[in-house]
Amino acid sequence: MRRFALAVLLVVSSVALAACSQSVASRIDERTFRIEGPEIPGGSNVPNQRTAARMCPRGYRVLDESQHRGEFQTGFATVWTIRCL
């Protein structure tokens, strides 16, 4: 019983942590999206690249990129504006 509870706890915690490291995209117009990345120490933009590749499978171009400190001062959050090719 304890092993099962531990396994469930591990699965739930890994899913919760994975959700914190994903970026969010919003549509501006037909081919333009705004992608807001999570707070990552060092300001990595890998979550933005994954989301952009998912939104634009044929390719994309970054129109605007900005970084700012997050609410909790744990890292930098990146914001991209992209256009699909």
C-alpha cells in the first residue's frame, strides 16, 4: 500500500512540475502568436522554441523578443512574438 501511494505521489509531482516549465501561446492574428515562457534561471528560451515549433510546424520567424524578471525573482521570463512561415 505504501509503495502504491509513493508511486502515485511521484507521478502527480512530476506532472505538476512539468506543467510549470511550459510556455503559453496566444493568437494575435491568423499567423502571428505571442508566446510567454516560464520563469527560468538564466533566461533560457527552449520552452518558447518547443511551443513555436508546435504552433508553426512549417517554420516560424521571431518578430520580437523580450526578457523580464518574473514575479518571484527566481529567473527571467521570455516573451516572443512569432509569425508562421
